[in-house]
Amino acid sequence: MDRFSTLVLLGPPGSGKGSIGKTLSLLRWGKHISSGDVLRSISPRSSLGQEFQKRAKKGLLMPDEEVVSCVKKYLEKEEKLRLLSKKRDYLILDGIPRTERQVELLQPFIAVRLVICLYVKDQQVLAQRIAGRAKKQKRVDDQDPMVLKKRLEEYETKTAGIIKKYPSHIVASVAADQPLVKVFQEALQHICKTF
């Protein structure tokens, strides 16, 4: 079975995954897929949409199978509409995978070529970025400091460790507490070496 050639962006909330993914997509380098955007697009009237809203307000992750299923359905729909092609397009994953189980569930339909791990030493940088994003995008999961704290804890306990699931030669680290332009430049250097 053909799989999508994929760049995975890992990092805590506010590290710049979405900014990098959207910029690459605008440059027509690949298709940016944000698991958060996919989940937020589910009707809030559906049971899945209600569950997502409830968990997002608490800073909790959705169950692995549901997240991967939603992303897979989204990709299939995009392919069916010919907006996405395994032969033509790269995927830029942002916010997925977040757990070791999601890495396993994604393997049948994505081929990870590069993982960029965005790390931040100063948590204040994340807090400032997220506060700015909360004002611009009015995201529920960005507005409450306690929810942000829970999201950062979820990242540390569930996501940070998935790096070991990938071969070290496809993992690149970028300091994300620099200005976003510098973060993007460093990420782009790794991308150009790989793809």
C-alpha cells in the first residue's frame, strides 16, 4: 500500500508547530495537517465534537484511536476530492502523533521521513505565545492558564517520549524559544537535507 511521505512536527503547545506547518503549506511544499484543526472542524453537536470540546476545555487529549481515525478520514476525503495525492504531496503533521500508540496507528498510511522536535527551555516563551494566540484565534484550550498547564503536562508525559519510536537519523531538534523566523530557518535547513 502506498503511504504519504511525511514530516512530523513535535513540540509543546506554543512551540511553533502550526506556524511552521502553515508556512510550508503556503510555500506549496506540503499539506499541513493539524490534528487540532481536524478535531475542531467536527460538528460540536455530534457526540465526538462534544467529547472534543469537553476534553479541550480541560487540556486533555482525545483517545488515540479516535484522533487517528478522524485524521485518516480527513486524508481519505482530501484524496477523494483530488486535493491530496500520495504521489504528489508531502504531509506536514502538527499535533499528531502525540502518543506511542498514535505512532503505531499511523504507520500503515504514513512514511515518516523527518521528525522536527521543537524544544523550549523557557516556559514563559510558550505562555506569551499562547496568550497571543488565544486573543487572535479565540481558542478555548488557550485561554485558561490551568488548562495550559495541563496541556504542557500532557505533552511531557505522553508526547515528549515518542522520539524514541523513530530512528535517530531522521530526528532533528530545533530550539523554538528563538524568534519564529529563526526557528523556521533552522527547520527548513533540516527539511532541505531530507526531502
